[in-house]
Amino acid sequence: MKIPKESFDLLKNAITPLDTKENRQCYRDGNFARAENCKDKNMRYRWDLYWASKANSWVVKLDLNDSHINTALKKIIAPL
């Protein structure tokens, strides 16, 4: 994983409070914007939490690509 440990911890701390039972159930039930077009609910959930956390404002400065970020998100957010 290319994200530095300190940055990973910051990302985890930003996302973890958003990963609630209620949010997870909404995504399981397909109760989110444009759910009918979603092919991978787990990936969509991970990235929606990432954007909701506003972490992109500082993660972009780390020179990571989406694959690096997605790997970190998979380690933070359990599958639905």
C-alpha cells in the first residue's frame, strides 16, 4: 500500500464515524442516489464514504492514484 501510515490513520479516522449500521443498511437495500446504475455496492459505498469524509482535500496532495486509495479504503471499510 502506497499511502503513508500517518495518512492512512488520518483517512481511517475521517471515514470510520461515517461507517454506521444505518448507512450500511441503506446501501444493502439500494437506498442511495442512482442505485439502479450501481454494479458494485461495496465499491460505491467505500467511495461515497471517502467523498463524504472530505478526505480528498488532503489525500490529493499525496500523489496517489485511485487504485492506491481504493486499497486503503478496502482495509478501512468491511464489505457490506
